[in-house]
Amino acid sequence: MTDSPDALDHAPDRPLLRLLSGRDRRVKGGHPWAYSNEIAMTPAARALPAGTPIRLEGDDGAKYGTWLFNPHSLIAARFLSPHPGVVLDKRFFRGRLADCLALRDRLVGAPYYRLVHAEADRLPGLVIDRYDDVLALQANSAGMELATPLLVAALRDLIGPRAIVARNDAGTRKLEGLATESRLLLGEDATARVKEGGLDFSIDLLSGQKTGWFFDQRDNRLRVAALSRGATVLDAFCHTGGFGLLAAAAGAAQVTLLDRSEHALALAMDTAQRHGFGDRVSAVKGEAMETLERMLGEGQRFEVVVADPPAFAKARKDQPVAMKAYARLARMAAGLVAPGGILFIASCSHHVSPGDFTDAVAHGISRTRRPARLLATTGAGPDHPVHPLLPESAYLKGLLFHLPE
């Protein structure tokens, strides 16, 4: 890694950009984004490097503080601080990260959590997950990309991590004009473990999914595990087996893990063997939708079924197709639930609203002509806070059903 700069810029020289007349309503109301059609995109503004800190003002001179600007993105400016002259150095980022650290230690306790959740944590576009002394960092905005050396330096001061891994492979980086990559920013070993529900999971931070582990489902995994004692369990789209292995630890009679990744299944089975219940866990490699359809045709049934797929709607235009996919998934998953059993189904597509997701799942279940009770509507854990003016950042939606006899 290159030497860290002293600061992102020099505050006295910070460029001034203005909102267009009549286009300041959202920013004035506290929204943390300013779109490109709301800002006076002068030739000088268009020439600024992506990620440049700017001062943003209304056409009436109202001051809106310091923002991170990207002339190449629809989200042209992201709010960072109400102070137009704030110094964006290691001290600034250490303060923001220290606030995140204190809140997570209060909310979770053990050092396994989402440490930074973007705009809600006042670090726009930044995601950091913590695995004790290893961190996974994902910079999804040009401003956080530029700030990464300062962030790494601040994290070294606060946590002293053994390793920091850049998981900069999210598709949203392309919207910011950023390349995708996964690499070590600090240290030499990216191996890590996560402890949850009394289990110690093996994870792969360089080649696993997203930032290595889905902390957002922590509370939902514990809820499902509590309903799984003595039951047969199917964990579809299981990745490294979070739902299924916690169910096994809670006393499930038999757990079937289903995923298309042989590597993820191997990690899951390693965890099962290390904890002494490998004989009650089996792995099935295959495309989940196709395999679920086959299982349904074979008449297989499970007393607890979990369906936690990747996002079906990657963009707003995908929403109609995603609705059909969620309905189909719900039909198959509900059909695999034994009479009197439990179904948990989730969506992580932020382009799909909670109401639309519930409607699609209800339609899918209705096609099985079985009664259903909705026991709980859930979301991500509290270490994934939501900015109150960005409801789309409440991306995770979970539905827990009982399907009576």
C-alpha cells in the first residue's frame, strides 16, 4: 500500500459548487445526496476529479457544508459534514470510525459486526465488516476510494487489525467510474473466522461473497435456529451455511445445505465437522432454483425451509422480473415445507419494496393452495443502521411463515 496522504484536500482551496435554482428542496430537507441535474454543472465542475471534496451552496447562498463530488455519477454529491471548511485528515476519519466502533460495541458486544454502513454512519458509500482482528472494506463511492489510505491509517490506530481486505468488487462501483478488485490493503493473510451463536465459522474474505459473511441476517438466523430443534432443515442459497449450521447446533435432526459454490459448501462442511455435528449435515451442490424444483417433483419435504437468495433485482428495471422470481421461489419453497412446518424467505434487493416483496411471496404461497400464517416481518440487525431519508438502504426484507396442517 502507498504511504497515506495527510488529508484529502486543503480546506481553504475547496471548490464551491451551487445547486440550481428551484432544485434545492431535497438537499434543504436534509437528503444526503445531490443529483447531477440539481447542481450547476459548469465546465470547471465537470473537470473536477471524481471524489473531490467540495463546498455546496444553494443559488441563494445557503451553505450546505462539505460533500464528496463525482461529475461522472448520477449521484453527483454525497454529504459528508455540515462544516464547509472541515479538515478531512486522519483525525477526521478516526473520529467517524470511533463513533461507529463505540455504537457497535454497545449493540453487539463481540467484535463480529458491520462496523460501517455507509450514509447512515456518515461515511457515504463505505462498508466495513469486522471479524475481530481482520476487516473487510468496500468503497462504493469515489470519495471513499480516495479516502481509503486515511481510513486504513485510522483503523490501524483504533483497532490494530492483523489484516484489511479491500472487497471492491460490487457492481455499484462501476456507476462511480471505479474499477473492481479484491486485494489486501494491510497484512499478508486474509483468512478469518466469525463467531456467532456459539459456532466458529470459516470464511474466505478474498474470494467469498460480498464482504465474507452476512451479518445482516444474524437475528434471523437465531430466530430460525430456535424453531429447528428436532426438525429436518433445508438451507437454500446457503453460502457458508449460516442458517443451517446454527439450526444444527440448536438440535436440528438433519440439515441439508444447498448452494452452487463448491468452495462455500466445503467451508460449511468444515465448520460442521469441527463442531461435531457433521453427521447431521449434508451438502448439495447445484443451482438453487433448479434444484428446488427437482426436490419438489421428487416429493421431498422438510420441517424448516430457508430461502435466502442473492438480489433478484440488480437495478430498478429488473423489478418486474424479480417479482415473478420471488413468487416462483416462494411457491417452490412453500411446497417443500412439511405440514405444520416453518418457511423463512428473504430478499436483499433494495429495488424491491417490502410491500411488493410480501405480495410476491404471498402469491407464490397461494399457488400451493396451503394456508399460511405470517409470524414475523424482519430486516437487518441494528449494526446496519438506515439513514432516515434513504429508505432504500433498508434493503433486507425477511418473512417468517408457519404452514399449518
